[in-house]
Amino acid sequence: MANVSIAAASSTDCRAVAQIHVDAWRVAYDGIVPSDYLAALSVDKREIAWRTAVERGTPRVLVARKDEDVVGWIAYGRCRNDGSGPDVGEIWAIYVAPTAWSTGVGRALWDAARRDLLEQGYRSVTLWVIRDNARAIRFYERTGFAIDADSAKEFELGGAQTTEVRLVASIAGTLA
């Protein structure tokens, strides 16, 4: 497990959150998402969006720090899917700096968010991922998520059709 500390994000973390967001997208989606879309991602615009979210408190955002540097983050809250019950949470996003992949940072973030979601009364969690992001899907499956077979939906991203799938995990009774 990575030697990291997990804490609620503050407004001073938003630049690092935005930088990781862009960097991770550019590496994870290379060859999956059009390259011009990835090249056009803006750290400045993402910083503004994440600062607004952190200040608003929705979604909740946790950061992972190694020493003093933010190396990953997770955003989560109530499930945004139509018709989901009040006990269904959602991982809105989770990103780790590519230089910290496979070090346990993502797992530490998920464990912290899972504990918080359980304490808030959520019993299950969903998330959406681009279907061709095999690395992310492997991570989610190792942490207890399973693909909802009937969930695939197509959307346009950067001028190309993309498919995402929903994954679901039961978290009831997993507080450790």
C-alpha cells in the first residue's frame, strides 16, 4: 500500500487536482479518445470547475498526498442516475497521477471514500467508465465492482462515438 495520507480537498488543492485530471486523461485515454480532444484539455478550466465543487461540497473530494504533493483524488456522493435509491452512492471520478499508478494510491482513496459513504448510509456504489479503459476496469473489479451488463451507453466525445459502462459494488457491511 502506498504511504499516503488522505484528507478532504481544500481550495489550495484544486490546481493539483486539475493537473492530475488532465495528465491521467491524456495517458489513460491515449488511443481511445481522439488526440485533438486530449490535447485541448485545459488545466485552468478544470481547476475552476474543481474549485467550485470543493467550495460547494458536492461532490465530496478527497486527495491523497505523498509527502506534501497531491498524487491522486476521488470525487463521490449521491448517485446521479435517474431512479437510484437514496442508499446508492456514486464515484463521480477517481484519478491518480500516472507516475503513481499501481502504487496503492487509488486503493487508499477508494477505501477512504467507501468508509465515508458507509457512514453516510449508502449500501451500494456505482460509477461510469469508458468501456475501452481496460486498466481502470481491472482496478474497479479488483476493488469489488462488477459491470452492469445492461448499462452500456454511447455518447459523443471529441467528435467520436464512445461507449461507457456502469459498474456497481455492494458496500453494505464492508466497514473495516
